[in-house]
Amino acid sequence: MFGRRGVAVALSSLALVGSSLVWAPAGQAHESEHVLCAGSSTSMYDPPLTLQPRPTRVRTHAGYECTAKPGRTVQATGYLEGVSPSASCITVDSPHLKEFVHYADGERSLIAYDSGTTVRVAGVLVVRLSGRVIKGRGEGQAAQRIVPALPGQLPTECLSSGLRGSGGEAVLEIGL
């Protein structure tokens, strides 16, 4: 009744439906979304950064403009908090931070950063954090945050009371 071609099409369709069920379990089948955000970022360090590496609490506030879909932008705010086990004026090593992003359209993202690299160039500390969205918009996708940060004080403060904070322009990307 179907012929050879009809049977092949039916079997192929059935195989695709079956593989979709296997690869997209209930509650995890959502469309991936690329989100690109840019804006200002201000960080505070407690205790202040000195030349001696030590555990440091990092708190950051960010204001973003995000492109979530082509041609559609939305304002967002971000709040990061966590600890760098070995931070100094020279580097912020292995930070374990979580970022809470609140989008103006009511959506949210919770990002867990589990690795980071820093490079100091001409007084600017470039911090790159890598992690994954663990909840909300972009859930399950990779995320990275890059900030070239300028200290809010003279670099000579590293020799005395320490740097209490820094600020710069941040770029956040979800769904690399």
C-alpha cells in the first residue's frame, strides 16, 4: 500500500521521533538562546587587594544592554558575589562567583562561574570568567564574562591600604 519509499519514510520519521524523546527529556527541551550583553561593571573587594595573595570576597554590580534575539534589546542588571581564594593586585585567581541577571522583560539567569583568568596590561586588569547558566534564560548553556577593569585608586595603594574596588565595561555572553 505504501510501497518501499513510503515504508522508508515512515521508519525514518519514527526513528527521528524516538531519538528526539531520548535526547530531549521532559523539562529540558527548550530552545537555546544566544544572549549578548554589554555595560558598566563596578567591583568591591573585601579585604582590599594588596600585593600579598589572600582569600577575598568579590561583589560586583553591572548594568547591561542585552540582545536576546536579533533586533530585540532589553535592559538588565547583574549582581555577582563570591570568593577568590587567592586574590591580589596582580591577579584574581580561581574565583567562584555566581551572577544573578535580571532582565527588564521579567526573565532571569543564574550563572555559576567556575573558572577565570586574569591578565594585567598597563595598569588594566582584564578578567575573563567562564561558567554555565544553571537556572533561567539560557539554562544549561555556557557563559563567559570579560571585564577590562581600572582600579578606583592609584596602583600605589597596593603597597599600603590596598585597592578597595575597580570598574570597567563588561561583556556577558550566554550560549557561546
